[in-house]
Amino acid sequence: MVSTSLADVEPLVSTWLSGLDGIPTQAQNVNQQHYAASLMKVPVAIAAYRLRDRGLLSLDEPTPVHPDFDSAVEGERFEMDQAEDQDPETWAAVGSSLPLGDLVRRSLIVSGNLAANLVLERVGLDQVADVLEEAEVTPMTTVSRGIEDAPAREAGLQNLVTANDMGKVLTKLASGRLLSPESTAELTGALVDQHYRDAIPLGVPEDAVVGNKTGWVDGVRHDMAIIHPSEGDPQVMVVLTTGLDDDESEFRISEVARYLWSTL
């Protein structure tokens, strides 16, 4: 039931809440697929840090900034549209270079599309697939292409997620099972610096430290978070929504988050 044109899609909400052991205490529709939107930027970022941990790249390396990319469809290319991005600083650097680590960070904290594609170009889809395999996600979750890759989209290649699988990714990330302690701290710290805080963060206690990543396209709104409350154990929360009214979806996610937190 996945589409990026969702006028005829029945509304679907998927939820996950667990501690860092990855055993859900609340779960609904956790194995239903949703279009990933920008949630795919998290495994892409993890892939970059894994390569850094292995000494195979430096996050300080200068990365040429350009808006055109090879498609996931062999022999095809595509060009991105700045109007579809919310990260003008990366676009301002087109024709020059930025440190790879800066691009990773901007892909997370402002959900930069161009930044994410530049990171994905550097690490490759195979490395992202390795991250998902190490996180033990199901085949229901895939990262098959970059953002705005129209030839790949037309060929049927989609980036898909489930709440179950995103819960696994975040619990393994937060508990240090995917990256070194240094890389874990840097990546989760970037999530804490997230600029978009109108969904899960509004539904949990104000004194909690929340590292979250949102994702949205028309008809799709998601948020997933690592939550460190002032008292008690850390929690991972995932709320995925498809087919809801865009004007209400962020409010709905915060209300779902408030309910899930109340069950602890």
C-alpha cells in the first residue's frame, strides 16, 4: 500500500515504543509498509559513520557539491530541484566543496535533500543495505534510490520502512550496537539538534532529551525518536502516518506520542 500519490489511500498509523532492548511495549501496525520519505537519511548517515569507524573515509574530506546524480537505474541520471529542499546552505555551495561530516549533519538536522544525496553518493547503496542488515530489519524496509531519482521511481524502486524496522534501527543505534561510542555520540547528538520538533517532541515531557528524525511528502508524515527522560530508562518511539490530512498530521503524531508515553 505504498505510493507517493496518496489521495486514494486509506489512512494508516503505525506505532512503536520500546526500551533500548528493542522489545516493544506498545505496537500497532508495525509491519505495514510506508513510503520512507526522509527517514531513509538515518541509515545513510549511519553508513557514513560506519565507514569512518573502519578507517575507510574521513568525515573531514572535502565533498564536491553538485545537484546532478547517477540514477539507481543504470545509465540514467537525474537533477535535483532546489525548490524541493529546505537546506539553502548546501545549495549555496554548489560548484565548491563541503566537508562530508557537515553534509551528514545537515541531512539530519534540517533534513537536507541535496546533502543526503551527496552522502549517499559517497557511501553507496550497498553500504546502506549493510546497515539495515546489521540492524536486522526485515525485507519490508529498503533504501533503493536517492531522493528525487525520477528514473528509479518510474522503474518502481522505492524507499520503504516499517515501524518495526525503524524501531530496530534506533534501538541498536542508541545502545551502541551499530557504531563506535564516538560515532554513536556524534550521530545521536545530531538528532538532538534536529530543527523540526513539532511531532514526537511535543508529546513527551519537556525535560526529556529527544533526538528525532522527521520525514514528509504529500500525504505522508513520520517521526521517530530516541528519548532520554529526566527519570527512568531511555525509550525509542516511532510514529508513521500515511493518508492523513497534511494540516493535521503533525498534531496527530504529537497526540499519539503523548498517549504512548502515558502507557509507561
